[in-house]
Amino acid sequence: MAIKKIRSRLDLAINGAPPAFHEPVHVGRPNIGERDVFLRHINQILDNHWLTNNGPMVQEFERRVAQYLGVKHCVAMCNGTIALEIAIRALGLEGEVIVPSWTFIATAHALYWQGITPVFADIDPKTHNLDPYAVRRMLTPRTTGIIGVHLWGRAAPIAELQSIADERGIKLMFDAAHAFGSTYKGQTIGRFGSCEVLSFHATKAFNTMEGGAVVTNDDQLAEDMRLMRNFGFKGYDNVIHPGTNGKMIEVCAAMGLTNLEALEDVVAVNRRNHADYKKALANIPGMTVLDYDPNERNSYHYVVIEVDPACPVSRDQIVEALHAENILVRKYFWPGCHKMAPYRELFPNAGLTLANTEKTASRVIILPNGTTLPESAIPVISSVLRYLVSNPSS
């Protein structure tokens, strides 16, 4: 692909728009609520002289999140990965746990880090979520649990996975890192399985700068996780449980409270951008934009396009060309966990049972979205894509 040639001819291709952005336009730019609201929370923290250790800001954040999701307990953590690790340990998972390979690497690492074997099951290519039939094929006597992932905020097959877990007497939990505010059959995600793990990383639609949480309706599980995130302390000088340091700090809770107030506005912007992308990219041969169910809530944070093998240019050529224009799209979650260390060495033949995962991983591109997306970004991106498809030999 002659990137320089494409760049030199883009002026004509996009009707006078600049061929490249001076500043990068990239996936995962943080959405940030009202600055004055955040600073008011910061001043309150400073006045309280309470920066961490389950302060009033964290407690209020937990209360508000639990109320928003309609669950009994929100246990805030320093990040989503630690939240996964603590949830896994609190559930007593061991041996083998079934997960998708088509997910962020933290889902697998949170298991492996604790001496548990992640067993990768294939996905449904239509939903990008775990295929229940593939899950059944990967069950063994050593299986103690399943971690479903609500990819792109679209619910995993919750009922089917719960049925499998119930039949086998194993635990089911969910990685809901993408799914804050999403729904499943009209019910807010966060109340399914034994627990659900949230990520509030800066790249998420709803962020706390850095942070995570586990939400659950299980009183005992919530109590155990609260102990585990604070070294197992119950009061002063009284450790009653093994634990680590997984606490969220007050400043992160302040950002969370700020962004919770702004969330509906963020979702509205994302939804509008997604609709504009769909319109702008319509009828480009070999490209489709992933849809969201209009009957379910979603943050519309992820603009996912799939590049069909019949497309005149490859997925990787498209990514290269867009990067040359300072449009930093991503190949989530290329190439799949099973092809990353240490799993590619541990399970060299895993790909034999992951045909849909590998096919999807080779086709997906994530486009920039969010409240900071420049007004000209969608027209420019669509023009670049149309030019590439129309001039594959350029």
C-alpha cells in the first residue's frame, strides 16, 4: 500500500478537507464531566484530609453506582484487573475456568496470575460473545467456573451460561468492563451471575481516571471482597482474612461522581456519532458497522467495523492508512489472548478450537468516538475509507 501516494491525493478524495489531523484522533480519549463539579469534590477531599482508606467520597461513589445499577453492593477497587483477581479469589475458583480468547488480556491474566488455567472457548461471530455450545465443548472435570464477557457492552448469553453453570455446579461471573449502564432483556447488567466486574479505566465510556469495582447481590461475597481489598483488616489491628491492597482512592471516586452526572450526555454523543458513522460508511463494499439492539441500553462507546475478506483492501492496510492520517484506530483484541504470551506457548494448538475468534480478530477495527471527537473526524475517516476501497492499487 503506497501510503504517501494516498496522502498526496486525499485532498481531492475528501473534497478539500485536510489529508491529516495535526493532533492524533484516537480510540479511548477520556470523557470528562464538568470541571467545576470535579474541583468541588476535590476541595471537599482536601477539607476532609481523607485521601484513601474507604473515605466518604468512595463510600458515596459505591452507593451511587449500586443505586444506578440496581444492585445491593458495589465494592470499589483501584482498577478493573485487581477487581477481577479479587472476585475470582473470593469465589474460590481454581483448576480451570472457561473464558473467551476474544477479550482484553486482563481477563485471562487475572486467572493465570493466581495459578488458574484459562481455557479459551470460541465466540459466536454474530455477537462476538462466548458461544454456549463452545463453552460446553471445553468443560472438563477440572472446570470450576465460567467468566462471560459483555463485549462492546452487548450482553453475553447470560441465560445459557447460567444454565451450564447450574447443570455443572460451577460458578459464573462476568467481566462487564465494557458494559456500564448496558441492559440485558431490560435489566441492567451488574446483577447477573455470582458477581460482575466493572472497569472505570480512562478509556471507558464512564471512567474514574483509573478504577474498577465488583457489583453483586451476594452479601457474604461482598463482605469477603471488602476484607480482601484492604489486607483482610476488620477494624484496627485485626486481620481476619488474606488480602491485598485493592482500594480506590478518594480522587478517583471524585472523578467517578463527576462523570456519573455527565454519563447520559456522553451516551447521547456516542449514539449520535455511531449513527453518523453508520450513515457515512454505508454501502462501502466489504465493510460493516456493528449494530446495537435499539431495545437495550448501551453506551455506544465502541464503533466497531468488520472488514470482509472480499474487501478490495485488507484490514491491516486500512489501519496503516488511517494511522498515516493521524487517525489512531485500533485492532481490538488482536490477535486474541491465545496468541499472546504466555498462552501461545502453553496452548500452541488452541487455535484449532477458536476458528471464529481468529476470523473475527483478523477483521475488526475500532474507530474513534467520544465527547472529544473532532467534528470533522467522521467525514474524513469515511472519505479515507471510500478512497482506499475505490483505489486499492494506490
